[in-house]
Amino acid sequence: MRLRTILNSLGMAGVGIFLLTFSAQAVVNPFTEDFATSASNWRNGSNTAATWLATGGVSDSGYITAAGTIDTNGFGPIVFRGNNSADASGDAFVGNWLAGGVTLFTAYVRHDAPTNLSFYVRLDAGTGNAASTTPQQVAPNAWTQLVIPITNSLGTNGQVFQSYGAAGTNFGLIFSNIQNVQVALAANQDPITVGQTYTIGLDQVSVVPEPGVSALLLGSAAALAGFHFFRRRQS
């Protein structure tokens, strides 16, 4: 009788863990926009449709392109817009990244400039609240992955983010309500490129959830299955 009581308690706890884990995981699922068949409603810097090409991407499949003009104003010009208002990628990137356990954002970019270009990503919650990443250098004519850990790291000296915009230092305010994902050219570029326009490519835009969430879900399911097995043995 005592064993059955303990197992029943463990079983109910397992059910609770399972449901809580599933709920947390369901907020933001792992997702990759590979532009396999279209531009998926992504826009260019002028907020018109990005150009879709069927081959030539990271895996020689579809990708999108847009013109990017080197501009030294502000943080630099946005080249690609994955915006909620345009239903980009079916709004797969929209929502609470913190509750969903998103730990990493990545995207592949390519350009045809004669020298390295510097790129940054703008992860936007609206009303000026946006996390702009520290720029990353990309060599010409090769797909290069931008890798951005989703962690509260603010500063210009090797930190993940250079600014949180109107949010000041409020990392949580931004990442609990992501609305737009934007890829941009930084303002600080080689002087020979300033004012010039280049063709920029984008492919394989991804968010990755916390690995521990999936592990906990599987562990909870296993615990629940074990509970039912022992309960049948004790009946």
C-alpha cells in the first residue's frame, strides 16, 4: 500500500512536469527559414518584397537577395526585414523567446563587395525597443553564418549586443516580445565601400530552443511510462 502511494505521487508529479515542459517548449519551436519555395514574405530594406532565387543558397537551394548600400548613418541600413506586419515566415519568429527557451539565433549571409563587409542583426520588439548585435565581419562571395547567442550581454567591446535601443538595459522587455527579425549592414565599413551598392544574400535563418527543454520533456515522458509499468505490477 505504501509503495502504491509513493508511485501515485511520483506519477502525478511526472504528469505535472510533462505538461509544464510541453507548454514551455510550445511557445517558440526550433525553426529554420530556408526559403525553399519563395521569399516567405521577407522584405528588403525598402520594405518591398525581397528577390527569391531557386538555387545558389547554402545547400544550393533557394535563398533571397536584396540591394545593400553602405551608409554610415546610425547603426547602418537594414537590408532584410522578417517583420510581423508582413507575416514573414508565417510569424514563426514572433513571440516570447525567453519563455520558449531560445538560446541561439543564426543566419547565413553573402555579398559581392570587393572586401569584407560588417553585418549586424536587429531583433525588435517594436516602439524602438530592439537589440542590435555587435557587428560581425563577412568575407566576399562566400556564405558565412552569423551566430548570436540570446544572452544578456550588452556593450561594444566583444559583447553580443551593442544596444537595446529605447529599452535601455532591459533585455527581458525585448526578448519577451520579439516582433521583427532584421539583418543589416553596419555603419563602420571599409572606406572604399561607402556609398556603394552591393547584392546581399540571406539563407537558413534559424532559432534554436534550450536543449534542456527537450531533454526534460523526454525524461518526464519516460518517468510517466515507468510509473504506469510499476502501477500495473503492483495491481
